[in-house]
Amino acid sequence: MTALLLPLLAAIPVMAAAVTAILPSRQAGRLVALAVPAATAVAGVVLLVLHRSEPVIAASVGGFVPGVAIPFVSDSFAALMLVTTGVVALMSLVFCDQTGEFGRSRYFAPLALLLLAGANGALLTGDLFNLFVFVEVMLLPSYALIAMTGTWRRLGVGRLFVVINLLTSTLLLAGVGFVYGTAGSVNLAVLAGAAQEDGRVAAALGVVLMALCIKAGAVPVHGWLPRAYPGTSAGVMALFSALHTKVALYAVIRIWATAFDLDPAWGRVLLVVALVTALWGAVASASPVGAREILAWQMVSGVGVILAALAVAQAPGGAIVYMIHHMVTIGALVMLIGAAEHVYRSGQLGGLSGLWYRERPLGVLLVLAIAALVGLPPTSGLTGKLEVVTAALGTGGAWGVATVVVVLVSSLIGLVAMLRLWRGIMWGGPAPRPGDDDGDSDERQREVDEHGDDDDNVRPSPRVPARLLVPGGVLAALSVAIFLGYGAIAPEVDRAVAGLVDTDAYVSAVLDGPDAMTDSTIGGRS
């Protein structure tokens, strides 16, 4: 019975989107839009509990025989991702509600729910073609969300986003076709271990991985992400950072572990791409003048670290932990910066200068989120970095050392970029009051020059309301909670890693036991 509920995690958001599109009350639409990601997170927690006794739960949709039917599959890895995406998506939509995104268009809620439906389906599907379908379900509402939210640059970056994703989707579909042509199936359970046994299948799956890496924002096709995401609103950027790039990375991890069996020989190519991505994103984040542009480049660097943790180690535990940390941390930073941007009508470092004197609660939360991003205690960043470094050192050899060096150097450069961000938006003269003209700003600056700019002399009242800080603050607190409570999370991560390393249970659940295995099963384990 539980297995039959898996398709509902993709179907319910679609039905909810249809309901919110026709509801006359926008308030009711808001409630539905917030309830669905909350329900997704709860469902993920329930699945995590079930997977303690049943490692894999699978459901076949379509009435066909196993291996041909459309499979929905959940294991500890998928359940962890459902919990994280549900929480971050919920906080992102709460932030969008507080900034008025829901009120600007009655179609915002349906589009956001369709995006979540595609993400849930992509996390649960066990079929490469249906992965492509669900990725497209994610992309279609994203085009509209970019067009209706954000800065005056949204139409230009929207065209870039559309072109890149259409070309990448074409490449992904071609790769799926190549896989079917060489392996005779696109079912992941059927493809278990196939890449190691047949070079043609490995090449075909390489095209799929290439397309997914582009969608994740890996070098060399990465420039679209830091140009497109900051052009949207902060809430939509947080939503995209939790769903788009991380779903692509989830698919890369799933395919790499199942079909390539974590083969270190093929991993060298992926590792080179990952290390260049991590370093390139960190270096590039040190130069933009826009706060969210800096965070977008840090997203690129994080993608590289996640891929490096996957490619260098024989177990993807570091990649899983760091991905969960990155989803939470980037979401927190984007929404905290977005709260100031919403009030002060500027996303530039100079336009937000001096917020420490006025927005002390915002400053404290930013300290936590920045500490998490660069890997300082007591945040999930330290846990994630330690997992990645430990995994790399455990492999030994030059590649492991190179991975550690690149991760540490990129972290150091990221720290420099974050210090520049902090100095640009928190220090300096007091931040301009919203709506003040140049004369008022000059008068306030003269006041600072006369009396000094320390807290005892200049204590302007806060302008960012607490309600705008709640979503980002919740995620920042969650980062601290992950660090302090990692002992409770570690067993779930271990189960996720065990399921990816040994795919016997996955294959057996999808194909309905060893007896369902046929001679056409390529690389399947009995």
C-alpha cells in the first residue's frame, strides 16, 4: 500500500496546481501552495522511518511487466532529498508570500506547485525517460516564473535560461535515446552495472550525465546560472537553487552509483570537471558587485565540490551531506539578502552599505549563514567539508590529495568573497532609508561625520520586518541543528550510501525479485 502512494507525491502537486489556478480566493491558493511542500517534507520523514526496515520501496505504474512499467522508487537517499527539498521549498514560498509574489499574479502558486511536482517526480522515478519528462515539468513553469518576477533584467536572462535549457534538454533526450539503442532499456534497475560491462552503454550514459551537469551549472557550460538566477526575485532564486541544480545533481549521483557502479576509471573525467568547477566558481565569486551574483557563483563552486566528493570516493556519503548542507545554506543566504533587497530596493553592495548599524538581527543571521557557507562551526558547513575531505583522503593517491587541496583553496577564496560581501553590505555608513532622497542621505552622512558611526551614537531603527527574516532564519538555524544533531542524521546518510553502493535491493524491488530478471537485463545483479 505504501508503494502505491509514491506516485501521489508527483500527482498531488499537479492536482493542487490545477485547484489553485481556478480558486477564486488567492488566500486559499496560498494555503494550498504552502501545504504541499510541507506535506512533501512530512512524507519524506515517513519514508525515512519505513526505510529502516524496508531499504527500497517501489511501485510500477502503467500495468506493464517489471522492467517495462513506469517505476517510482524510494530509498533513504530519495527520502532525504524529499525532506530537504520540501523544507527549503516551503521556506522559499513563505518568503515569496511575505514579499508579495503571490499577490502579483494568481498563477504564481500553480507554477510553483508544478515546479515542485517535477522535482518530486524526478527524485522518485527509476526510469531515464521519465527523468527527462519530470525535468521538463520543472522547466516549463520556471520559464514563466522568471518572466513574472525579479529585476528589469528578467526578460533578457529569461531568454538565456530558455535557450540553454532547451538545448540541454535536447541533449538529454538524445542521450536517453542512445541508452535505449545500446542497452534496450532505460530502466535504472535494468541498467545496474551496465556501464562497466559495455563501453557503448557507458558512452550513451555519458551524454546523459553531460546534460545533467550542464543543468547543474558545471564548467564549462556554467555561465548561464550566475547570469540567470540573480535576475529573478530572491524567493524564486532560493526555490531554483533548492530544486533545479540539486535535482540534476541527485540524478548524476543516482546514475553514477547504479549504472557506473562508482567506477573510479570513469570518475577521473568527472573529477577534473568537478575540481575546475569548484575553483572557478570560488574565484569568480570574489568580483561581482551584486550580492546575489556572489551567491550564484558560490552555487557553481558548491556544484563542483559535490561532484568532486562523488567522483573521488568509493562511497558518495560526502556528496550527499554536502548537497543537503548546500541546499539549506544557499537558501538561507539568498533569502536573508533578499529581505534587505526587498526593503532597500537595491541588491548592490554599495546600495546595502551599513546595514549592521540598522539591521542587527539580519546581521546576526547572516553571520551564521556565511559561517555555514565557508565551513565554520557550529554549522552544517563544517560537517559537509569534513565529510568531503575525509572521503578524499580515504581514497589516497594524488587524486585524493588534489581534491582536498582544491576544496580547501576554494573554501579559502570563498571566505574572502564572503568577507567582501559582509564588508560591502554591513560596514560603512548607515544604510539609506527606503524612499529617502539624496538630500536626506547627505544630511544623515553629516550626522555620522559629526557624532561618529558607532552603535552608541547612531542607532537608527530597523527597517527589515521580522517576518521577512523568518524563512532565512529558519534555514540558518537548521544548518546549526544539522551540525549539533549530526549523530541522529548520520545513520540515515549511512543507509543512503549503503543503498547506492550495493544496488541489489534496488534492482530486486523494481524488478519484483530475482525471478523477474531476464536475459535482456543488462548488468543486473541476481
